[in-house]
Amino acid sequence: MSSNILFPWQQEAVICHSQRLLKSFHYWLGYSLLDVNGSPKEIAQALFQAPFVLASHDTQADPILNYGNRKALELWELSWEEFTRMPSRKTAQQMLQQERDRRLTDTVTKGYSKFPAIRITSTGRRFQIEEVILWNVLDEHERYCGQAAMFSNYKFMT
């Protein structure tokens, strides 16, 4: 197994994306997602190991997840490779897709949003999130390149 599979934060694309996630969060919300200093690689490692769940998806018509930190991978019970091939719609139950889609569209317009949510793991375990922060991810030229979500407080539902 290569170290990039074990440690996705060592990949150049993930290091770059980590910078986008942090800079976009600060751009929209006005404060830092994570207080960390160091090289871009050290910052990517800190973000991957952060104490909150962080995930993002790309801009396809049916967006594919393109980042999940360690907490996200553990919560959804997936490897990096599985997670980053999964359509982000699969994080919500079918009956909640319309609400999820509305939130995503609303965030494209506003830049970010905060809301409670119910999501589902890859094995079908449902969990309730107290507050998700969803924001638009911008590239180095401030062009829209996807969305990211982070949350800390969640509980599994019975």
C-alpha cells in the first residue's frame, strides 16, 4: 500500500484542496475553520486529523465527494478511495434528497448556510447533526469549484 493511500493529505491535489477549503471557509464566514500554521503539507495533515467532520464535493451535475477527513471517513465507514468515488447524494436518505438539494442550491446563491440535518452512513446508520456549516469552495481565482460541509455535534438515531 502506498503512503498516499494511507495518508491522503500527502497528495499534492489534496494539499491544494485543503488550502481551498480553509481559504473558502474564511472568505465566506470571516473566521478560521482551523487555527494551524506550517507548510501547506502540515496544514493538510492537520485538517485531515481535525476533531470535526469535514467533507466536500465537486461541481458535476451529480456531485462526487472529493475530500473527507479522518472523522468523515470513520463516520461514513469508508476508505479514502471509496469515499472519493461516492456521489454526495448518497450521504442522505432518498426521502431527504429534495431537502438536501434545496440546501445545496441555496448555498450556491448565498455562499454559505447553517442548518440541522439527518444523514446516513454507507452501512445505513442514520445520524442527526445539530448544525452543519455548508459553504462554497472557491479556487485560487475565486471561481466556484464545489461545496464543503463541516460539523462536530451529531448523534446516531435508533
